[in-house]
Amino acid sequence: MRSIPFTLIILSLFISFAASAQSRDRDSVEYYQHRIGRIYRAALESLSKSDSVDYYRKHLQRALRRSRGYSAFSVSTAIGDADFRTLNKAIAKDGFGPVSGPVWGIGIGFSVKADNGGRFEFNFFTLGIDRKSTKGDEKIKANYGSFFQAQLGCDIVNTRVFSLYPYVGLSARLSSLEYSKPQVVNPNWNSIASIVQNNQSVLTSGTHLSYQAGLGMDLLLTKSDRLGGIIFFGKFGTDGIFGHENYTIDDVKYSSGIRYGAWETSFGFKFFGRR
């Protein structure tokens, strides 16, 4: 029986502690932030249902339906000229056939166009597909692509359905040149130091600042009064670099004579929303 008062004491202390903790919770930063948030949400909900907001919302929708501006995510295919004549003359002496162009690539980016026709287009990358020549098990591969390509343009024809615009831009160009040959394995190896008897493969690359200029077009594929949809686009221009397509191979300066981008065209789709 003596244990009952002790149990009551523990229980009363627990209740007192819980009440004190609850009081502290009511005085906490989180408590007041939660209450203020509820007030804001209620005020915003009430405001969103007001006649004034409804009036301007309807007019905004009408303005968007008339707008020629948009923001868009884009996917594209690019085709770039590749002049391998100098390289082909050199590799012919080593028994290789010619490497032929052009170089195909795929790209991903985004575009922003204002209602007045001013536009900014950014391509995260365009990855080229290798062009190559083979001689038995030996291969020579050449390729180029671009990264972080930023272009500015302004429409000379600016409608909701069709746009025509000149553009200029800059990007980082990455080009590569590779010679590969199966390595010879020493059948009488003793350790890791003598397993590979001969390995002549070479992979080299170069990065340059490149510039673009040309003419682009947009063609709306979806219904013109919608606030979003799909645009087919195309570009034709030039893509040159500051410098030459030279490479360094084991401290040897090698001039390949390759020239990329005398002309370049791209086409693809933009998935847009009006703005």
C-alpha cells in the first residue's frame, strides 16, 4: 500500500512536466511561424477569390493567347561540315582510306523569346558522332562537338505561327582525334611490367572558343491559341573557331589540318509555354 502514494507522486510529476513542455511548445518559434503561415494562407486564398484578381487573371490569359513570346526546352540534331582533305592525304601514306564528313550530333538546350522578337538560346551540349577510317584492326576516329553554346537573335519576321531571325553566338568546342590499334601481349611475361609488349594507341583532344552566325526559323506545330505546345525549328549558318585544330601528343605539336564548321545546320523541336 505504501507504493501507491509514490506512484501518484511520479504520475503528478509526469503530468506537470508534460504541461510545462506543452507551454514551452506554445512559446516556441515553430509555433508562431505555423500560426502566421496559417493566417497568410487564409489571406491569400481569400484574395485569390476576389473579383479584382479574377478580372486581371482573365485578362492575363487573353494576353498570353496573343503573345508571341515563349520559354522552351529544346532537343535537336546538328549536321556540321568537316574538311578532312589534309588529314586524308597524310593517313593515305600509312595505308588508311579517307575519313569522310559531315559530322552528325545531338543536342539539348532551352530558349527564351520576348514578345518583341528578341531571343536568347542556350545549348548545354551537342555531342558529335565519330567519323572514322579503318585498316584491318587499326582505326582512326575524328569528332567535334560544342558545350555551353549561347546565342542571341532578333526576329525579322515575328508572328505566333512563324518566325525568322538572324543569330550570333559563342560556345566551347571540343574536338578529338584518335588512333587505336590492338595492343600486343607478351606471351612470356614475368610480371605486370612485361605483360604489354606494345601499345601504339593515341587519343588526343583540343578545346577552343568557337563563334556562330546564321539564320534561324520557328514553325508552330500546335494550335495557335494554346498557351503551350511544340515548335519545329531550324538553323543554318557557320561555326568557326579562334585558332586551328592542332593537337599535342606526348609533347609533339601535331597539326591535323582538319577544318570543322564551314557550314552547320540544326533542326529539332521546342516544347514551349507562352510568356
